[in-house]
Amino acid sequence: MPHIPSSQIGIVVSKTLILIIGGLITYYSYQAYRRTNAPQHKWLTYGFGVVTLGAVLGGVLDIVVSNVYNVDLIYTSVFVSSGLTAIGLGIILYSLYVR
């Protein structure tokens, strides 16, 4: 059995929590949109979905792709995660202004 660094275990645990919590926030935002049909809730759903996707995708790139292909993608994974987080936060900000 190969040795797994504790930093990778920490990344997997934190990304799993982000997926669960972010998924729940996205789900409840979508439920609010369906209930109210308010465009603010629709954009809020998109924003949290993108933030959650960015965090999880960054972790997948860092751990799974790095281990399978034996390539160091730390900068790529941080870029993807940070970029999608910034886009998602921009969408969330937009949701506060849309009518």
C-alpha cells in the first residue's frame, strides 16, 4: 500500500466538506428559486455552483491528475480553483443587484 501524505488527506477531507456544504447551499438556493421564481435566487444558485465546482475541480486536478499522470499541477489547480471562485463570487455579487 503506497504512503499517502497527510497533506493530501487534508485536501481530500476539506474538498469533500466543500462539496457537501457548497452542494447543499446550491441546492437550497435552487429550491428558493423554484419557490419564488426570483432571478436573484437563480443567479445565487449559479454563483454558489461555480464556487463549489472550482474548489472541487482544483482538488481533483491537484490530487487525482497529479498522481495518475505523475505531473505536478499545483499551479494549474490553484489557478483553476481561484479563477472559478472569483467568477462565482462575481455571479453572487450580481445576484444582489439583479431585479
